[in-house]
Amino acid sequence: MFSNACKIFFDLHCSVGGGSKGDKGKLHGTGCLLGPKHVITARHIWSNIKKIYQYPSILKYDGIFKCKIVLESKEFDIVILETEEIIENYDFPAPSVYPKIYSKIPSRGLLVGFSTTLRLNETEKPESHTAFFQAHVSMQLHEHDFVLSNGVIQKGSSGSPVFTPSAELVGILIQNLQFSVDTGLLADQIITTPVFSPLLPFKKIIENLVLKTVERSR
């Protein structure tokens, strides 16, 4: 069901961090390509590290890039970055398809998936893989946040794309929700579930940004 969508979003996967003049910096989170020059990620990734870097940066298929912020929302915890200057060249194939934004408000029971980087250990040479998880929209947490029924989210997973089986981008992961379940045992069971922010309110803005980039490149 998600085979084609997974292939599309695995190709759109990128990493987000910060850098300074003379220093490539470090990657701190995940992002999703919206087009050749634009990446969406969680705003808190950059706000948590901007005191130690001069600019946000991204690692995508064709290199590491210095970026500028073209849209941010503290309320939704999202930021859109646009590449400005290449820092280091890579030569991997470009994505063949970029995502369409889901055109409805996420509803309880909506079947979605998300892809993220899963770290399997914390040794000097950590093993990590791009992983996929299937879930349903479980509930609306606050005015803008939605909780998924299951899936694994680790530090660095913020910014990962949440999408439908038809490869429409619904939102991005922004945090996790932890709560205890009274099992009657000595220790309560702790449940952790992913939380995402929807992109519907930014659909037209995103589409215009990507369209302008395509037009400039012609």
C-alpha cells in the first residue's frame, strides 16, 4: 500500500543543521524536500542551535548547502529553508517527484505513514537506517497538533514527513507524547507516540514557493 509513497519520500529525505564561515557545522534533525531548493522541517531544530551557528544548513542529494529562512511558524513549529550557497558537492540522483500537500484537515482514523532515521545504537560508530512506520491519526492534541497511533520517534526525528499511501504530504513530526497507563503492576507502562503538525494552512504558500523556483530555473 505504501510501497510507492515510501520510495518517493525516501528520495526526499534530507538532514538539517547549522554552519558557520569556515565550519561545515553539524546535522541535528530531519527535513523533507518540497522542491529542488526548498526543505521543510521543525522550527525548533534551528531555534535550539542558532546561538552556535551563523546560518541553517541542509544535506540533500546534491550536497551541503547554506540556507535562508523563507517561512516560519512558531505556532505550528515549522520552518521552510531555501538553499543559497553550496558548501560541499555530492552527486546522487535527484528526486523524480516532489510532494503534493494533503488538501484536507487530518481526521481521526486517517491512514498515514512516516519515514525517519532510526538509530540502532549509540556507539562510536552508530548504525542508522531510514525506516518507515505505518499509523493512524489517533487524536488532535492541541489546536494544531495531531497524535499518531504508533511508530518510533527518537531525538533527531523531528522534521520527518508524514504522508498518505498516495504520497500526499500531510505534515511533519514535531515531538512525541508520553503518558502512563495504569496496569495495576508496580510500575505503570509508559506509552510514547509521535506528534505531527499539519501543512494544510501553508499549502498555497508552499506551492507558490516551489512554482517560483521552477520558473526561475527555466
